[in-house]
Amino acid sequence: MSYFKKVRVRIAPSPTGDPHVGTAYVALFNYVFAKKHGGEFLLRIEDTDQVRAKASSEAMIMKSLRWLGIEWDEGPDKGGPSGPYRQSERTAIYREHTELLLKSGHAYRCFCTSERIDGVRAKQREAGVTTAYDRHCRELPAGEVDASLNKNIHHVVRLKMPMSGSTSFMDEIRGKVEIENSRMDDQVLLKSDGYPTYHLANVVDDHLMKISHVIRAEEWINSTPKHVVLYDAFGWEKPKFAHLPLLRNADKSKISKRKNPVALTYYQRAGILPESLMNFLANMGWSFGNDIEFFTVAEMMDKFDFKNIHLGGPVFDTVKLTWMNQHYMHKLTEDQFVDYVRNEIFSTDYLRALKPFVLERMSRFEQFTDNNAFFFNGALNYTGVEIIPKGKIAADIMGMLNGLVEKLDDLYDWDHERLKAVVEAYKDEIGWKPKDIFMTLRLVLTGRKDSPPLFETMGLIGREMARFRIRDCAQKISQGIEIKDQIKNN
């Protein structure tokens, strides 16, 4: 009799940054599959990276998924029979299961220092072979292990992977996947701080939460054999696996914030309707059939089958997303249109926040839209705007902007005082004059020299749009450099 009594699926995002469109993409397919089969959809937060995990990021993930209309049956905010649903609250469970693996001989304690492992890898690179742990501690005598434990020597726990042959599994989309065991090292399961790695926590949680189908991105295919070995080591029935094709940029590289906005919060701020984004993501690698592109989530549930997923690498084409969004905008009733503009663009709270800054630059209300358009726009047109200050070249500005936006990515409390502190510190780090960095940033964010105070303006534009404009401007400068280089080379 199967361990799994019903369809149960999950998504398990890490709260270490902005809610990603890839999370929404995987969530959509899990949600649709569960509801089609009368199953349950779980939200689990993988926050074992305590250095990078943020409560604000977790809150944004939940808010963004709900904005899209994706609701979970069990999760950190709802509870459920398989909780807790944050991995940081399950560490005792992982340690208990690690002890089971040690006792059964499927895992071992590794006392190697990071310096020793770095040295091993350096020699492997010199020899031109794949870098991997050399299994130095795999067969340590029990007495030596006990002696190291008595001395409280820091250590990790590693999985004993098979050293020959191959490990295979059936993928619901790809068929049989087989990987040579020689390509995989003895994966760390429990870190020296007592927290699990992804591999241990993933398998233990999926089993205890009775996850019947693991539907995730294809980047986890190479990790799946390790998970298969873990399931076998515990003596557990394995779930079914399905690895979705990765979202790609137009050049087929993995989608990234450096080439396209990837934060769900950006698309909400940019005025993309949730229905259009869901429809767009549904078309990423999956075919409704009969060349139909516009359909609802309910209609997708009715038609959904893994057989209709294509592995060509779906392109996250923002031009097409905008086209689809226009289709949904035209379907809005008059009341829906007015409500959206009032609530999302000219909201009462936003206008109140703008008042003390915009009135200084107005003498008649007819000036409101012209003087303050940058508070509501998306990408800006920099034609005729001299962004590059005297003494600098385009590459300097591009490097400065790319470096600054990386700093701003880590800032979640988006208020003018913290923004000023970050930019000031970055200015000192790169050794720029205040006027060069502050005026450049003002032009990048507003497209004009005359605007309210820089950091208050930056705060009001908002985290999503401010970072987008910085990256967008850097990209436009980069394209300009590439064009000039092409002309020079020809």
C-alpha cells in the first residue's frame, strides 16, 4: 500500500530576496496540478540560511503569491498537520534523522577544515579534474571519530554516495534520468552550525509532509540522485518527480535580474495585471492546445497534463507579457479600470506622501502631471539628458550604477535616511565626489535636474521602480558602448 494517500505538492522558496517570477511559475504548475487532482498545495519556507533569510522577504513572497491568486492549504501563516512550515523551526527533526543515517552507516562525520578542502580542490583544478571532496573522513576508525567528538572539533555530516554505477529516477516530463555516481561527491547533510543543507531538509520535509509529487525547476535535476539515495537510505517510498524547464532570457541564458526584472513586486508596481502574468507564465513551456494563448487558471486546470510541457527553454519575453497585459486591460469594465487607476497608481496614501514634495514645484494643479510624471512612470527616456558628468566616461557610470544597485538589492527598509546612508557609504567606497554620484543618480531616477530632494524622491518612487531604472539606465549605457565599439571595429 502506498505511503501517499492523496496528491500533495509544495513550493519551498528561500526568503533571501525579492519574490521571484520563477517562484510564481513553479507555484502555478504545482497549484494547478494539485487542484486538478483534488489534492493539497503547501507553502514551506526554506530559511536555513540564517545569514540571508529575512522576515520581510517571507512576507513579500506570501503577499505576491496572493496578489496572483495563488492560495495554499497549509503554510507558516495557516498551520496544518505537518508543521512547522519554516525549516528554521525544524532543526531538531533534521538532527534526529541525521543520527538515524549515522547509525545505519549511510552517513559519516567529516572533520576536515575548510583550509584542507580548499587545498584539495586547488590541486584538483591544477590537475584538470572535477573538484570534489576526496572522502578523506569516510572510513575513519570509530575511536578516531570519538576522540574528535570529545575534543569538540567542528565537523559536518556527509552522505555516503555510491562510488560506482549510476543512480536513476523517472521524471514525469522527461522520462528516465540516469546520472553516473562518479559525477557526485559525498554531499554535506548537516553543517557545523547544526543546520541542514537543502538536500537533507528537502527530503525529510517532503517525506514527513507526505509530498506525493515534487514539481520543481530543472536546475535540481542533478541533485535528485542524491535525494533518491537519501530516500533509499531511510527506507522511504519516493515521491514522483517532475522538473519544469527553466525560464530563459532571449539569448537562452537563465533569467536574471541583470537582463530582465525578475521580482514579482516589480511587475505589480509596473501595472501588470495578475491575470495576465498568470496566463503568461502558464504559456511558459506548456501548451493549452489548438494555438490558444489566452485562458484562465480554471481552464488550465481542466486541460493540464505533463505531456503538454515542452522542454525547449521558454523565453520570458517582456514584450509578449506587455501585449498579453494589454489584452486583459481591454477586458476591464469601466468601474474596474477606474478602481485600478485610483487604487494602484493614484492611491490616497501615495498622493498624501507626495504632497509636501511636489507642491514646492507647482503654482497651478495643471502642472501636476508634467512636473511629477517620474513618480508614476516606469522606464524613462533619457534622450537629451546629459547623464555622464565631466571627467567621467560611460563605462564609469555603468560600473557605478551596477555596483550601487547591488547594494540597494539588500536594502528592504526603503526610507530616505537608510537610502542616504547606503549611497553615502558607496560613494566613499568608490571614491566619487558627492556632486558626481548624487546628480547622476537624480538624472537616472527622474530624467531631470529639477526634482524634490534626492533621497526622499528615491523613497517615494519605491524600491521596485528605483532599482529597475538604475539597471535599465546601466543597460542602455552598455548598449551604447557596444554600438560604438562595433562602429570602431568596422
